Amino acid sequence: MSNERKINLKRFLCLTLIIAIFTVSAPLIALPDSDGPLIEIKNEPETNKETSSAAAVETEKKENIVKVFSSSDKSILTVEEKDYIIGCVAAEMPVTYDEEALKAQAVACYTFFRWKKNQGEDKSLNGADISDSERHQKYMTTEQMKEKWGKSFDKYYKKLEKAVDSVYKKVITYENEPIMAVFHALSPGATEDAKTVWGYEVPYLKSVSSEGDRLSPSFKSTLVLSDEEFVRLMSSLDGFSPSGKSESYIGNIEHSKAGTVTEITVCGAAYTGQQIRDALSLKSAAFSVSHTDNSFVFSVNGYGHFVGMSQYGADCMAKQGFKYDEILKHYYTGVEIE
């Protein structure tokens, strides 16, 4: 074989070897470029999905927790949202009331809670969302319900739980915002306009008829105070200065259409009916007063501040066949249930 032929053969063999090596190696080099994005596309959304799901669950847990400031011992109770609503209805409305009235109360309690949350942080609550005092709305624990209802606990709790379950998360809104869903025990035959009681307008808290309240055996109450007791209690009010005969202490009295005393003159000083109610611990500010046998006699109608839903009135409406949403829309003007 000539030298030239040997050189050509060597060149052929080398070229063949290079092609073989390249052919085997090329796919191995391409693997990371092709599999990398596939793994990323396949796995990253799953990781994000799990993270989002976990975050959603955690957010839901936080949203479904209520921190209640205990007015008795200043502690903070942490409870599930639905349990909180059950506890509020148990504390605020007689469980013997009609189921539709209990539903209306549950929606009102939940709405008031949502409204309070929307007001922002209340520093007086030490980090809690709401208090169990009359300043906000009352609340009872399960243990307190057992103590109150005794052997009837199971029956009453099931009734209450059923009512709350059927309307849980329902909110009363005005212009797409939760309302200040206040309520009271018993009106004097009509609820009051917020401006009459608190001095400022609230568009959905207007005076409406509640004639069923007059049927309550607790509609009227009487308080008799001796002259000495009256002076002692009234002394807590600024400007009270008794003089002359006690039968002349009470001057002019003005009432709203619903029956609340809007102004009363006592020993020459003017007061609101609510001021007199607070000083004398009357059941309401809808009263008349007379003086006889060295005593002041207060004849009082209804129980509460009269703004918003009348609980007794709600029960009367329910017994007449009205549903919870109809009851709420009667007592809160121009609202929606969402």
C-alpha cells in the first residue's frame, strides 16, 4: 500500500471516529436544555398551587376567628365565628322565640360584628375584635348556656344552631356596606329614628311601626321613688339643684312621635329622656311621671333604646308568617341581605 493511500485511510478513520463521538454525545448535551423547562413548567405551578392553597386556608381560619373582650375579667376569648354568633343570639334573644326571629337576630349579630370590624382597631379592647358588653353585643359561652338552660340545653342549642346555620354569613348591607345593625328588646309601639336618640342621622335607622310590642306582658313597667331617693339619684346629673316643693320639681316634658322623652325640665334644668333613664335606671326613655304621697311615679313603656330591630316585634312578625329577611327589611330601612 502506498504512503499516500495509507495517509488517506488514516484520515478516513479519524473522520469516522469524530462523527461517531459527536453522534453519541449530542443528545446527552441537549438533555438539560430540554428537560429543565419541562420540570420547571410541570412542578412550579404545583408548588405555587400548594402555597396558595395553604395561604387561603390560613386566611380563612383567621377570618373565621373572633376575639371577644370579656368585660367581667378583661380576658380575651378566641372562638370560631359561627360559635360566636350562636353565643350572641343565646345572650341577646330568648331562645323560645320563633325560629325566623332567631334567624333575624343571627343575621343582625353577624352584621354588627362585621360593621365593628370595618371601623378599625379599638384600642380599648386590647387587641380583641369586639366586647361582650352592652356597648357592643352580649355573648355567652357554651358552659354559660348549659348553666342557664339546664336540662333543656340540648334542645335549645340544637334549635339555635339550626337557625344560625341556615343564615350563616348573611349580611345586612346599605350601599354595599355592612350596617350598624343595632336592636332592642321592646319598643313603645314604634322604633325610634337614630337622630332622635343619638343626635345624628343614620339612613337605615328610621322610625317604623312595631305595634306587636304592645302585646308584651312586659310592655309597661313602673318605678316609684321617694322624694329622697329621687334627689339622691338625680344628683349624678350636672345642673341638678333641687329647691322648693318636690311636687314642683318636674316641669315641661316633650315626647317624640314614637314616645321617647326628647326633653324634660327638672328643677329648672333641661335633660333628655335618656339622661333621666340612665340616672334612675329606667327600662326606657319613654315615660311619664307624676308625684303623689311624697313619691315620684314613673310609668315606662318598652325596654331599650328603640333604635333598629325590636326583638319582641321580630317574634310577633315571625309568628304571623314573616320570614327573617322580611323582618330585617322592615326594621332596617332600604337595606339588602347579601
